[in-house]
Amino acid sequence: MLANLLQGFDVVLTVSTLFACFIGALMGTFIGVLPGIGTLAGMSLLLPLTFTQTPVDAIVMLSGIYFGTMYGGSTAAILLNLPGSEPSAVVCLDGYPMSQQGRAGVALTLTTLASFVGGCSAILLVMAFAKPLVSVALSFSSVEYFSLILLALIASSTIAASSITRSLVMIIFGLLIGLVGIEVQTGYPRFTFGSESLLDGVSMVVVALGLFGVTEILWKFADGGDTRRSPSIDVSWRSMIPTRQDWREAARPIGRGTGLGSLIGILPGAGAAISSFVAYAVEKKISKNPSKFGKGAVEGISSAEAANNAAAQAAFIPTLALGIPGSATMALILGTLMIHGIQPGPRVISNNPDLFWGVIAGFWVGNVILIFLNLPLIGLWIRLLKVPYTILYQIILFFICFGAYSVSRNVFDVLLCIGFGFVGYCARRMDLPAAPVLLGMVLGPMAEEHLRRALLLGRGDYTIFLTSPVSLVSLVLALGTVALSIYQAHKHRRMQLKTQ
């Protein structure tokens, strides 16, 4: 393994590859910080630059953009409550309250270091356990996948600070959005209402920008807009150094988030967004004081950020080794490989060792570049809060509309994004959490597909989900999560009655 890694560094430590890695990391961070563009749009805009590069340079630059948006996406989430990327939506829950408490520098430092630890740990996992972990993922059938998806959906109902009922309502809303478009097996349009623009479904980028970006702008101006002053934040280096208590609270969540993100990222079809939601839900469940989540919990941002970066690195295993993209971003990287004449699949490691290990070495170089880029620029990002709302949110709204339009170059997506903004504003007024919508939207089509396949395998017998050990354990954990949530809600209600 070490010999192969040294071979990879021989490939990466050239002027062209290092320059490609630096440009990718820099542009990725910039794209991640700016709300409204996102990973997919940013990579799509910069994709033509890779056509004249070598395959290694092209993949290293695109992966640098991908990882950079993961690093930078949490910055906008913490400072402005606007996730720069989909996985950063969870960081909004505790990162923005920390910013309002004057601890934005600490939050950004912790997320940067959590990103670095999560990413590097996942790279080690890719290096050491690529082949056996791929074998495990290949052994899963639709029976196991559906049970795991069901577990993720139920676990996500505990993400928001409100009741489990409200979270389930928003998850179901996300499931319905995910089912919009042409049904794969029958070719029948569902929930399109006769609109051709909805035949391909609703893009998650559009939904995320609307529910978080437009909603935040509407909320700010409805609540006073420019009359409210941005909080005064200390941008000195001393203010960005976490305390010992912060380190103690963040250490174990970073480890757990890294493990969860690595495992979830390996599974074909999973992604960084799912890992962030699951890691956050796990931390809230095992916390001795779950009430602090949503109010600036260090554990929340540390675990979620480590998980999404670990998943981002681990997602390259099914993409490079199996030729199965786990997300639209991975599909774009897969297409880049094919443009350069490389067929992804199990033979990539043996037929193209320079490419595979060069990309792995590029991951190491990219993570080091990113941490040196992010920490010195934290003060610059914090100063964004000092820009007046009337100027700042006009710029943000422009990037939101640009990001929504760039998905499919359709004005309808821009109108749909604004519509989801009004939906998100009404949901916030009714204390309905928006974050579970994204997970429901991601997992809805996947759950339907695997459910149908599993029932075909079992010839319509639902007991097939009890025959697999992995499926059975997942279902038991799902039931246990529901029972624990009901118990905690009942206990909280009894305590409230006693205090009255």
C-alpha cells in the first residue's frame, strides 16, 4: 500500500497536477462560501477546463472543487444561515446560533479541523480497505438497502428541535417532492399537473436554495431586514481558538462522524448529505443534554462536518471501483473519466494504477491545501456579516437565482425556487423544520426503487425483510429509535406537567 501511495505521489507532485489541485481547492472553497451556487453547479461551470488536461489532473481538480465546497459550504451556513452545499444544511442548526452568540470564529475553526480529520481518515479507509469494503457493499441487496433507508428516515425525524411529529410531516413532504416526475418502471408521470418542466422531477438544488436561501431572505426582511445590525464578531486569531471544553466536546463526535460518514459514503447511492443528517441524529440521541442541540451545540457541527467530508472521500470507492456514482456530483466525475477514455469499474485499480493512486495522493495534497486556505481566510468570511443586509441579500439572491437556473437552464426552476422559499417561510412560521425535507427527497425515490425490487425477489412476501440479518437489525434499530423518541417525549411532557 505504501509503495502504491509513493507511486501516486510521483504522479501528483508535478507542476501541472499541483496547480490543478490548488485551483480546484481554491475555487471549491469560494464556490462553497457563496450561497446559491453549490457543488454541482460550480463543477459544471468549470468542467470545460478539464478537457485539455490529463485524466489525473482533471479528476484531481474536480475532486478539489468537490472537497472545497464541503469545507467552504459550512462557512455560509455558520455566518448567514445559508448552506453553501446540501450537506451543510445540518450545520445551520447549531453553527448559526453559535455565530449569533459571538462564537463564529470558533465554529469555523472546529468545522475546518473536523473536515480535515474526517477527510484524511476516510482516505486511509479508502487506501486500506477499498477491496473488502466494496465486497461488503456489493453483497447488499434491495432488502438490506430498503431497511437501511427506512432507518435513516426514522433517525432523521429527530434532527430538528421541534417534535417528532413535525419532523415526520416534513419528511413525508420531502418524499412527495422526490416522487415528482416520470415513474421509472411504468413511464407514467406523477404529480406533474400537466407541466413538462416537472417530467424530470424537482432538483434538490432548487429545493435547497428555496427552502434555505430564499426563506432566509424573506425571514430577515419580514423581521426587520436592514434595520437589524449584524452581530459584532471578533476576528482576531485568539477568538478563533476553541477552548479546552470545546475540544473535549468535539473530539468524540468527530470520531463518530468520521466513522459514520466513511461507511455511508461507501454505499452506492448514499452521499454526504445523508451522512450529515444521520451523524447529527446520532449525536443528539446519545447526548446527555439533547436540548442544547439547535442552540449552538459544538457536538452537532463537529460530527456533521466530519461525516460529510468523510463521506465525500469515501464516495469515490463505488465511483472508481464499481462505476456506480453515489450522487450527481460523482456522476459528473464518472462522465469526466469516460470523456478521457477510461472505463470505470472493478478493473480501474489494476489497469490504471497511476490514475487510482494518483487521485488518492491528490486527496492528501488537496486536504492539506484546504486547511491552509481555510484557516487564514476565516477572518475574511466573518467580515461578510458586516455587509448591510440590503446589499448582501441582493447579491445572495442573484447567486440563488443563478444557481437555480444553472441546473437545467430553465426559468421555471427559478420560479420553483422562489415558490419553495415561500413554502419554507410559512413552514418556519408554523415551527416546521426544513432540514428533514432534503433527506426525505433524497431517500424517497431510493426507498421506492428498493422496495419494489425486494418485493419482486420475495414474490410479494413482506417477511423477506426479516430473513436478512442486516435488514432485521436495521428494522429493530428503527423501531428502537421510534420507541426511544416516544419515551423521551412522554418524559418531557411529564416534567412540564410537574413544573406547572
